Amino acid sequence: MPNNTDFCYLDHYQGERLQRQYTMLFGNNQNIIANKIADEIFTNDKAKKVLDIGGGTGELIELLKINQASRDNLLPSMFILVEPFDSMIAEANQRKNPPDVIIAATGEGLLKVKNDNTQNIDVIILQGVIHHIRGISLEEFFKGLYNMLNKNGKIVLITRPLKVEFPMGEQAKKSWKECYTTPPDDMPKLLQKAGFIVSVSIETFPITINRVDWLAMIKTKNSAVFSNISALEQSQIDQDYLEIKQKYAKNSLITFLDHQIHIIATKP
């Protein structure tokens, strides 16, 4: 389970309220991303074993299952959710299309789980979770994932750059960068060092959100986006809140771009 002193986990998982906010912010884009990931998974009609690390409430797995059902002549794949938080696991189990298997573990803790569900994997998904890996170097973590994959197996890693366009105050921007123990730009090299063939693309998604909703996310740190700023004292959050509130005082809607780094690492 996560260490409660790890600020990148604090206030991150807030159950149903978090899910509503996350869907409000990224819902349409998540469908696009799920379709792209599906294209990486369903390359032929064979059944696949797919492992989603830090998959939260199982939203991505459900979207992938729906995508698979829409394709012809595909054998059912196995979707495994790796998630350390009981509240998220409970919500995942309530979905219409729940995960086939759930492993209660962190990403680094997963490497210690030795059973059929962690071997001969075809695709490992790391969406918005890589900065939560603690207590192990990313190089060691990637080598562990390499050993879990079949030949031609893939890691689909989605993260964000150190510099983002999210409307945040200066305190939050600093805390965002500090949450990454390894800069995202270094991750492709570490994956190559672990033995993978790597391709990288930058995907950009436009975001429009009501100003009141965005300010509420900053104030309470409930959105997954702001898990990175949980190290800040409330006084610092309040300072950033006022900064953004004043900056967008005349705007009922806030529009910005969400730049994401999409990495596909293939085991030769």
C-alpha cells in the first residue's frame, strides 16, 4: 500500500467525487485515448492478457472491453486491474464491465506478486501513474515489467511533461515538477536500457471547463490532476487559488491544452 507520507498520494483518491471531476475534465479525451490503446492491444484475433497498473475505478478497462466487443472475431481478453486503494477497487467491482481480475497492489508492489496473473502479459498500461512509483528506480521497475511480458508484449505509458498548461499558480507549478523523481524526457532512455524498442509521440487535447469547477478542484485538491500539488500547505493552495481566481475573473469558462507524452515500449 502507498506510504501515507508520500505527498504524491495524499488527497489523490477521493472515490466517487474524484471520478465525477475526472470525467468532467477528461471524459471525451479518455474515449479517444482508450481507442488508441485498443489499437495497440487488438492487433489480431488472439485473446490478450492486459494489465492496467494504477487503473483506479476501472474506467479505462471498461472502455477497452466495450471497444473489444465492437470488433469482429476477437477472442475475449483478460483485463487485470492493479490498484492499491480499497475505495477505488469497490467502485471498479460495481461497473457494468468490471475487471476480470483485481490485484490490490501498488505498481512497485506488483513486482513482488508471482502468479499466473502477473506472468505472460501482452500489454501493460501505465496511464498517469508513473510519477507515483516510489521505493524503486524506474530502471529497475521497467526491467521488472519487461520480465512479465511475452515476446512482442508492450508497455503503453502515458504521462505529462514537467511543464504543463494547466491554469495553476506558481506554487503548484513548482510542486508539480517535484512530484517526478525522474523527468518524463528520460523515461524512453530508461525503457531502452531495460531492453525495449521505444516510440514516443506527443498528443494534445483541448480542455474547456467551467471556471467555478476548476477553482473548486484547486481549492480541494480533489482532481487527479492536482495529486501532484498535495505537498503544498493550505496557505499555499489558498494563494494559488486567489491567483487563478483573479486571472480568470472575467471568464466563465477556462480553456487550455492538455499535452501528453505517449510512449509505446515493445519487448523484442
